[in-house]
Amino acid sequence: SLTTETNNNQTTKDKKKDCVVCYENEIVAALVPCGHNLFCMECADRIRDEHSVCPVCQKHVTQVLRIFS
């Protein structure tokens, strides 16, 4: 039905905004220099401080940028 389709689309849109590490917070950060922007600020900071490697491409992370859209 149309209602089910709308609900499914909304669920899909909401999931695209979720951090790929914790799945709880909204994506607001990008890693530098690779530019992957799939993380909340907390997870991005943790990646930079504890791992120093992007979990997507394995490049060394030098900083985190907050994304405003």
C-alpha cells in the first residue's frame, strides 16, 4: 500500500543519516585527508585519536571536520 511504501522510504532515508560506526548519531563529520563522511563527531574523533586510520579506505587520518549542510 501507499502508506507502507512511504514508511519504508522514510526508514531508508533515516538510516542514511546514521553514523556507520555507532548507528545512533547523525552523520556530521568527515575525515581528512580521505574525505569519507559517514561518521558522527564522537566516532570520528575516536577514529582519529585511537586508530588514526579511516575504516573505509585505511588512509591515515590527520583531522576531523564538522560538516554543516
